[in-house]
Amino acid sequence: MSNEPMRPGTVAFLTMLTLTMVATMAGTMLNAPLPDIQAEFGATDAQVILPVAAFTVMMVIFAPLAGWLCDRAGPARALLASISVMALTQLIAASSSSLEMLIVMRALSGAACSTFPPGVQRGLVILWPERAQASLAAWASSIGLGMAVGPAVGGLVTELLGWRWIFVFHSAVCLLLAIIVLLVVPTMPGRKAPLHGLGMTVLMATMGAVIITITLIGQRAGAASELVVGVLAAVGMVVIFRLAARDPVRLFEPRSLLEKRYLRGTVVAGVAQFVLGTFLICLPLYLGEMGLTAGTIGVLLFSMALSMMLSGGLNSWFAARSSPRLTMQLGLVLLVLTPLLLSAWLVTAEVTSPAGLAVVVVLLLLTGTGINAAQSVSAFAISRSRAAQNSLVFGIHNTMRFLGMGSGYAWAALMLPVADPLGVFAGAAAMAAIAILVVIIGGPPAPLV
């Protein structure tokens, strides 16, 4: 009789992917009921965005610490704790008596959510090492599913029961998932990951200053405030690198961030999120100006999310028969072409016709496929990089992913008032082109030994 431990089954695998989907839902389910929340609390247009922004900002700030927690406690324990905290904060958010209380609860939910990317990515590679590439492609697909389901669930629950019940529903789902994780996901042992308290604090503060600076620039908050927070971010970067050079064991070796697999994977993941953020903000506004209803726009965006979900198997198949690097490059080529083609199509008179909308759907399907390819292969590269074995470095990678999304939002906010579609979407295409150069320059990484 074999003494080998039982391999986790399909239920455990689907549970890990569902965790990602539910976490993504948490970030997108509040978009639909924002007008209802604004009306109830008497908030301004700027104020009502804060519950959404607080979630993303806290994910950026806590991402470095989340990577360490996943290593220290083990991915399964960290995920169980995070999903439990999210269940509690979402339930409290449902009873918010003021906008400020809602913002605080959303911020705490975002902090808890920061554990999901490193926890799920690490867990998939540890539990299913023989199919790491396919598992991470499925992980990227589950992000697309969460994006598709989040706004739809938020809108439907709001229509039927009111916006507060969104949090009740999500809290119940989180609680159920916590029970399932406890029952079916194997407990992966943690390890003694060193922690530099001062360094971690400075890194988190620096990442917070960076995302706030980017957000302020997008909102045209004014040169003075942008400069002050930007200087704090720059000083923080200098301090953290000096601390890391003095104590690389408890922090990280600064030169390790330049490892080819790690650097390329981080840049590509961040760029994919930048493109996604730009599309999610700009396309609905442009189509709304053309007279399309929210329902039609929702269906169009759903096509991109659906493609992100369903193209995982295709991208995994292609990577296995060619190479992950080629798959990543072709995905990025799509992310160069589709923003430019879409922006050119948006200025034609035929856009709102059935045939014109069919063209938009095709371009969004290709965009979703490119985003999935970029995200899944970059995640695979990170899982194989030596640098990311350091939990803090792995946390920095996920921070850059979240920053990519925030930067896409900021780019959209900055350019929409002053540029036509080509000027706005060209920024996304340019970022994808830069990512291609990063992947190509220097040739393939050295083989693993």
C-alpha cells in the first residue's frame, strides 16, 4: 500500500479557482449600485467613488505583506483567514449607517482580498505541480469569470432587494467558501519566512503613496498635492532599497528584481491589467455617448470577460505545443492591435448597427484572449523564478499587478476629457508594445537547473 499522501481532487481545484472569482467579484460588484448608494447617503460624484477606490488602494498597500503571510502560515491557512475576514467585513458593510463606515469596511475587505492572488497562485503550484501551466491559465480565466459575474450580480441583487443585500449575499458566499476550504483544501505547511518590520512598513507606505499619486494625477487634483505625495513615494523607494541592500535576508536582494523571469512576468502582468482597466472605464463611456443602453454595454463587456475565462484552455494548449514565451508575445501583440483597431472603429458611423456591434464583440473577444495569455504565462514565469521564492518579492509582483489596474483607471480619467478614442486607447497599445520589448530584449532566460 502506498504511503504517498492523497492528491487533492477536482473539488479542491475548483475551490481554489472559486476563491479568485469571488475575490474579483468583491472588487466589481459595487459598480452597478453606485447611483443608489449616492442617493441614499447624499454623496457627490467624487465621494461615491471612494468605496470602490478604497478597496483597490488597500490591496496595493497590503500586497507585500500578503505574500509574506502566505509563506509564513501556508497558502491554505492564509486564504481561510482572509475569506473569513472578508465575510465579516462585507456583513458589517451591509449595515453601514454612513458613507464613511462603508468606505472603512470596503478598505478592510480590500486588505483581506490582497491575500488571494499570492495564496491561490502559490497553492495551485504546490498542490498540482505537474500541471502548473494549465492551473495558472485556469486561474487567469477565473479572474475573467469574476469580472463578468460581479457587475451582473450587483445589478440584479440591487434591483430585487436593494444594494445592501449585495454584501449579505457576498458574505454568505465567503462563509460557505471558508467551510469548503477547511474541508477539502489540504493544509500546506508554512515556513520560517523572515520579516523586517521597518522595511515592510516602509514598503507598504511607499506603495500606498505610489497608488495615491497615480490616482491624484488621474483626477487632476492639483500640482501641489500630486508633488507632495509623489515626493513621499520617491523617498520611500530610496529608503526601502537602502534597507534591502543592508539586510537582503529579511527583505530582498535588490538585484533579484532584475531576474529575467521575474522582471518580464511582473511587467507583462501589470501591462495586462493596465489594458483591462483602460477598456473597463473608457469603452462604456464612449458607447454610452452613442446612445447604447447599460444593458447592451454590459453584454459587450461580458464578451471580453467571457473570453478571458474561456481562452485559458486554448492558451494552455498553445503554450504546451510551442512555448510559454511565444504565447506571451502573441498575447501582447493582440493587446497592441485591438486597442488601436477598436479606437479606429469607434469613430465610424456604423458602430451602433448590429454589424458594427459584432465587430466590437470580436475585438473584445481577442482582447480578452490576449489578457488571459499575458496573465497566465506571466504567473507561470513568476512561479518558476528564483526571485519570487522570496515572499516579499512575490508580494511586490502582485502589487505591480494592482498598480497596473489603478494606472489604467488613472490614464482613462486623465485622457478622456482631452483626447479622442485613438488618443486614449493608444496609451494601452503603447504599454503593450513596451511589454513586448521587455520580453524580447536580452533573449530567453537561462534554463532552470
